[in-house]
Amino acid sequence: MKPKSIHPKEAKPSFSIEDFAKALEQHNYEFRKGQVVRGQVIEYVSEGAYVDIGGKSPAFLPLAEASTKPVANVAEVLPLSEERDFLIVREQNADGQVTVSLKQLQIKQIWERLAEMQESGQSLQVRVTAVNKGGVTVDVEGLRGFIPRSHLIGYDNLTDLIGQRLTANFLEIDKESNKLILSQRLASQANRMTELAIGQLVEGEIISIKPFGVFVDLNGITGLLHVKQISQNYISSLSDLFQEGQSIKAVVIDIDEWKRRISLSTRVLENYPGEILEKMAEVMADASARAQKVRKKILSSLG
């Protein structure tokens, strides 16, 4: 029996520095402006910091792009080796290095968040930073916003507002034109609406009379008493029955927070059709007791 021949194992080829360089060249490091990348600071310099984002060269984070707020050095807002997302704001130079920004990414995220808040009708706190003839400028999470004078509540001397925090809602958001307009008045109305409930008796002042109904000021928000909700009987002339400045009590029968509409009714307070046309003062004087009786009916009719 012949002994089995033993063949020496073939040696694996070594991976040279040249091979490593070629492998790097073949790898796709095509970073684009506007792309969000993950990285970590590997070195601080006086002008900013170098960030490892997995490219051939570290990315550069300028000091001015480290935060939406002024900082003296990057280490104040970004510890060494901490992983974060960055936005590429300048594409690769001849050495393959891109410029990244935390500030611009934060601003992008703020605009997106504010747009979502506007969509859902949320209010937010803003700080007044300056005053001009048209209104006040405000800080909105680091962005510059504006509240027109007509959308401020009860301020004669606007300079008194500087440094104060106000609750506001959005009037207009346009990231492309950097336009951010807000309203303190809308926020106040929104808060007031949350205090109302269907079936609740409210009292207000008539501020306008139209052919289709009367508008009632309810401490800063407006409700509509439609002509069909005034009485169970037909009304030929609203101006014969009401006048501007007149105080009136009515029951809330619908609230549309999205459209900021409040529907009122005095019809439900009548004991018989046409009573409010004949005995307005009597119905108003007894409105509280009458409203308690009809509240359950209103709520049950809503399911």
C-alpha cells in the first residue's frame, strides 16, 4: 500500500497596502449636498471639528454650523466620539472632504416640526425679541418669527413685551421664503374654545347682525346664532328683534375647533314655538334653569 502523498497547503496571498488603496477607490463614497449622514467628532480645531462619517476623508464641521445658538467651541455642544446625525451642506472638495452642519439639520427639523404643529392646530410659546411699527419679532425655537400688531392682545406699548413669553398659533409658515407669522389672538381663541362644551349656556354681546343670523362675542371668540336657531317660529326681521351691543344668553350646540366655529341656539330655550319673540326678557332671565333641562336632550341627540 502506497503512502498517501502529502501536498503542502497553498499560501494565501497577502493583502498589500496597494490593494487596500484600490479597495478604497472602488468603494462608493458619493456624498451629496442635503444628505443626512451619521458620524462622530474625532478632532477639535479652533475653526470647528473633524467628523468621521465613513468617507475617505473626515468631514469638516465649521464652528458656525455647530448649533443654532452661538458657541465658543464645538466641544460645548458635541462631545468627542458621540454619534450624531449631520446634514451635508457642501459637497466633496478635491481631497474628498465634505462640509457638514448640525445647525442646518436642526433648523430643517424645526421647520418640519412647526409645520406639523400648524397642521394639528397646536399652540406654542415664543419669546419677544424686538418691536417695530407692524408688530413684534419673536424667537421660535431659534427661528425668527413675527406677530402682527393686529394679532396681539391688549398691549398699548409694545416695547413692554420685549423679553416676555407669549402663547401663539400659526398664521403662515413658508420655509422657502423663511416666513413665519404667528398670532397671539388665535391662540387665545383656541384656549377659550377648549373651555366650552356642547350644551353649555353662554352669555355674550351681539357684535353683528346679518340676514342669516347674529354674531355674538363670547369673551374674545365669536359664536353664530343662526336665524333658524333663534326660535321655533319664523322670524321676518332680525334687526327688529336684536341690536348690536345687546347682551344675550344662548346654548352651545356645536363646536368646530378646526374651523373655529361655535354654533349657538336660543330656540332650545323656548317652552313653546315663538316664545322668545314674545317674551325675550323672560326667556333670558330663566335661561339657566331652561338650559339644564335641555342639556341632556342635546347630548343624547349627538349619540
